[in-house]
Amino acid sequence: MIKKEKKNHQNSLDELNKIYSKLFPDKVLQERKENFLNYQFSDKNFIQNLVDNFDPLKFDFNIISKQQ
């Protein structure tokens, strides 16, 4: 039972590490590495989506996911 729990714990950590490496490539924020034009070319409403979802006076991280 302990062995199974350790494996589950390791799997969870692996998943978190994958997410972390996507959000922080080379251990810096993603927006420091990627250009917004990549997103603009793939979604013509990208800028409008940003305007609709961000509050400039709220200093929190925001995550906008692509609808498929």
C-alpha cells in the first residue's frame, strides 16, 4: 500500500513539473520567452480576448485557455 501511494505521489509531482515547465520555460515566465504574435496568428481574436479578460488594476496572474 505504501509503495502504491509513493507511486501516486510521484505521478502527481511529475504532472506538476510538466505544467511548471510549460508556464516557466527555462525557469522564467512564459511571456518573457514567447512572442505574442505566435498567439495572434493562431487566433485572430487574441487581442480582443485579452482586453475582455484582463483588469489592468488587478495584479494577479491570469490564465486564458484556447477554446477548441
